[in-house]
Amino acid sequence: MARFDGTIRRVGFWVALGAWAALGAVAAAAPGEHDATVRHAFEDPERWVRVFEDPERDTWQKPRTVVRVLGLDEGQTVADLGAGTGYFTRYLASIVGRSGTVYAVDVEPAMLEFIRTREDFREFRNIVTVEADPDDPKLPQGELDLILVVDTWHHIDDRLAYLEHLERALVPSGRVAVIDFHEGELPVGPPAGHKLPRDAVVAEFEKAGWSLVTESTALPYQYLLVFLPPAATVSSSSN
């Protein structure tokens, strides 16, 4: 059984690589401009591990490239928001090392139990699982250097309000990174109606007072955007 420093028990989070939405029941999205584009459950880890942990995913997801672009250091505290089976959690845990912490956040308790019992995670002692509410990630306040959100942002309702939770969780220099699929027909990813366009994500963050500070084109099918929260944006503008 995997061992971790601690577990924050709450109520769950989604993760999705939407091209595989057909594997789960899909409900109609709420009409709000800043609400989820699609909703479906991820209650069966054994079913989803075949998708999220597919060896072919590495060829286009490029997790080591992502971690390098994010510029993480040993000893930092980061969150994998919408951790699912822990695909990115392992890479984050390796980079921040024993002196760092990775919060693996998900609304699905079964996914978090899967992470806690992964045999290939036995070496890690720096992963803390967090069961979040759909409208609150339940992260500790003022601790996070980075919050990584992969293929999950479009599953969140009332995202402008959600950003307030993320801002409170960050240290003054903390960042939020969003990775999701480009528009158009792609070999992987969700149907067109489930996608959240890159420009819409940027506009959403900017409306909430955040600023885009880094953008990478290293991924073939996804955008990678890094944002600073309002307080950090004002501070950097005044310097």
C-alpha cells in the first residue's frame, strides 16, 4: 500500500481527457458562460487507468517537458488539480522531492484511493490526497507555489468564483497553470462542444484580474497557459 504524509478527506474532483467522454455518461452542461462545458463521473479507476495511463499518452502529453516549462524547484509545494489516476502527480512529486509537497486533488474518492494504493507510488512520501468539493478545491491557504490544472478547467462550474479559492491557496509569487485541448479536429481530446478555447480561458482569467505570464506551444494538441493572480499582477506592474 502506498504511504503518504497525510490525507485531507473531503468530497472529490473531476479530471478528463474528453476524447474519452463516451466511456462515461455525459450530462448537459449548465448554460452559464463560466460553467462546465460537460459533466460526467469518473467513479471507476480501473476503467479510467486504461485511458489516463495509456503509454501512448506520453508521446503527446510530454509530461517531462511540461514540468520543465513550469520551472519547478525542489522543496516547492504544488497541487495537481483534477489528479485522476495521478498521471501528473508522479512527475510533480519527483521534481519537488522529499522536501516538497504535492497535493493530489480530485472530487472522486475512488480516484484518490487509487493514488494512495498505487504500487509504483510507494517511493513517494510527499503526496497528500485531497477530496475537494465541486466548488472548492479545499487547498490550504497561502501555501501553494503552483497549481496545475490539466484537462480539468472545462469541468468546473462558476469558474470566476473558483479562481478566488485558487488565489487564496497561493503564496504571493504563486501561479496557476492550465493545460487543455485546442479547438478543431484532433487525434485525441474531447468533442468540439466540450472544449474551452484558449482565448476564452485567457479572457476568463483576465476578467478576474489575473495575468497571463507564460505560454508554451510545446504540446501538439493542447495549450499551456500560466497565470499570476491579481495581487501578484499589481505588484509586478508597479515594479
